[in-house]
Amino acid sequence: MSVPAKSHGGALKVSTTEAYRELAGAERAAVLLLALGEEHGRKIWEQLDELEVRQVSLAMSKLGPVNPEMLENLFVDFVTRLSARGSLNGNHDTTERILASVLPADRVNAIMEEIRGPAGRNMWEKLSNVQENVLANYLKNEYPQTVALVLSKIRADHAGRVLAILPEEFALEVVNRMLRMESVQKEILEKVEQTLRIEFMSNLSTTSRRDAHELMADIFNSFDRQTEARFLTALEEENRESAEKIKSLMFTFEDLGKLDAGGIQTLLRNVDKDKLAVALKGASEPLRDFFFQNMSSRAANMLKEDMEALGPVRLRDVDEAQAIMVNVTKDLAAKGEIVVSKSKGEDELVY
């Protein structure tokens, strides 16, 4: 009869009539997922990153026979470990602490940078969220072929903005390389990704610090109007220059009146009509008229009727609806579907 035993390091040893069979690391995960099958294991597979999928898949392909005793011992060990810990709480700190106990410090830092880094699910999506001037400043020192590869992997609109900043002769060489580019070997692509992760993304926080006034303008944009007024009034008393600069950088609901006809109609197609009615209840008369003028007579009349039917509306609800419309506007501007500006004659603001 088999006798289960624990090996050093938490690996599970299972005695058979012939010899001990040790299951450790990816093998243990592979056995569990194999036992769960396609239906029950799908959600777990979806949570694994590419490297984890490769490791578990490789272990699974080399498992060989897994007898019922091995499976039972693994399940018992798994449940025992889980129940012994009681409730679990996964967050950045616990993840970093656990990684630090099994990985070198540089690997932990790289992994945590991936988790805490710019928004995006992979390296290329993260690069698409890096400010174009920062990315261009880094790439201008690379080989044109490398730059061509990077720009071919990120979003086309972002690649275009980066190309426009690069020195003209260098940018033209990159364009020609992109036109002649064929399929890239997987090993080369992985090496470029690794280099970007180590040399660029890990140092991003020190090379792309946002202007403090821009950051505060974004924070003030998230305030309700009473909180915004309170902070701006207090700041004006202490530092009028900073207060004025923050106000000039803020994009508010009233700034929607500076959209062109195409922009306002694009916005109207992307905003919930109920939110629009609530938002306009608290808008100035000129801004209301601006919206009505950019709608058909029938749609404008229906909107007016909806607004009247609402009756008194809480200021908090108005603020929320207006904030939603401002955020939708910024999202559309980021996608290049509309252009927003603070006022006529000033530079366009791109979000």
C-alpha cells in the first residue's frame, strides 16, 4: 500500500509499489487542472499568463500515468493547506512578499512593475499608453529596425504620433523598414520585449513624471462642484498663480460647448439619454441651447420633455451625470473620434 510523505520544499512524494514519484511546482498545478477537465478548469487557464500556461502545459505533457492514490494525496494536501490558512486576501503587498520568498529581487521588481505599471494587458498595450514624447525620446537612440518592430506592434494612432516626433531622416528610415518588414522570429520578439521591460518600462516612473498642475487638474475634475469650488477658493488665497493654471488645464462640463458640430453629435450618440437629461438640468442656458441646436427638432423636444418630467434633481446626481459625459468626451478624444479644446484660438487639448 502507498504511503504519502512530504519532501523538503513542499513537494508531495507518493509511494508506489515500485518507487516514490514526486510532484512539485508546475506538475502539481498540471495534475489539478487535468483532473478538473475542460469545463471546470477553463476559468483557471484564463487567469494564467503566457509563461504560466507554457510551464503548466509542458509539465502536463510529461506527467505520464497519474494513479488515483497520487491524485487523492494531492487533493488532500491542497485542501489542507488552503483550509489551514483560513480566509485569504490577495493584494500587491502579499503578492510581492510571497514572490520575494521564492525569487531573486530583480525578478520580483520586474514582475511587480508589470503589475503596477501603465494600464495594458501586455507590453505592447503598455507602450501604447506611454506618452509619445517619452517613447520617442527612448526610441531615437535605437536601431531603425528595432524601432520599426516596436511601432509595428503598438496602436497605429500612437505609432503615428511617435513617428511625428522622431527626427525626420530617422523616421523615414523607420517607415521604410516597416514597409519591408517580414514575419519576426519569436525569439527576437521576446528579446525586444525583455529589453523594453528591463531598460525602459522599469525606469518609466523616473523619466515621465507628469506636470504637477496637470495631475491636480485631473484630480479637481473628479470633484463634485462644491468640493472643487472649496479647494480652488482656498488655493487662490494661498497661490493664485497655481490655481489659475489648474483651472486653465481642467476640462469641465461647460467646455463641451466648445465642441464642433461633428464632435457634439458624436458625443450624443455615445451618451445615455437619461444621463443627458439629468446633466442638462444643471447646465447653463447657453449650453442647453447648444445641445438642442445640434439635435433634430423632434429629438430636442423629446429631451426637453424628459427634463421637465424629471422634476427637481439632486445636485449630486447632476454632478455625476455631467462627470460621466466629460469622461465619455475624453475617451472619444483619446480614440481620435472627436477633438476638444479649451477655447477658440488656443491649442487643442488631446486626452
